[in-house]
Amino acid sequence: MPEALESYLGYYIYFWIGDNLEPVHVHVAKTQQPGATKFWVTTESVEIAKDTGSVDSRDMKKILRYLRRNREQIITRWLSRFGSADLKR
């Protein structure tokens, strides 16, 4: 079950319940669906983990820039939802 955090450029940015089994990450797609593009929140930035094509190539740079600017907020929301946060290096 997805938990939407917010939307940007018409894309949902969300966690899935059970995501806490992996390091901090978000899913991004036009609809809250399995198979969305996945982004790792790393110790330094935000990086694409799995590009499934759910983010249009014309929007990818904007989405990455947005996620990087809001990295701390994503971590805070993850901690609030899951209680602990591991970051990829």
C-alpha cells in the first residue's frame, strides 16, 4: 500500500508500507503503482535506483533536482513513518 508524501509536476512521490526493509528511498510515478521509478536517498544526495520509465525523460532532471532539494524532508518523513533510517553511501 502506498503512502503519498506529496506531488510535483503531476507525479506522486511516495513510500510503500514495508519499504523500511531497504535503505531510505522514494517511488515516483503519475499514479501510485508498483513498478514506479525508484530513487535512493544517499548520505550525500539522491540517485536513481531503478528507472522503470514512469518518469518522462523530459522531467527526470527536474524530479531529481526537486528530490535533492527536499532530501532532508524525505528523511524526516521516513523516520516519522518507519522509526529508523539507513542511507546508501
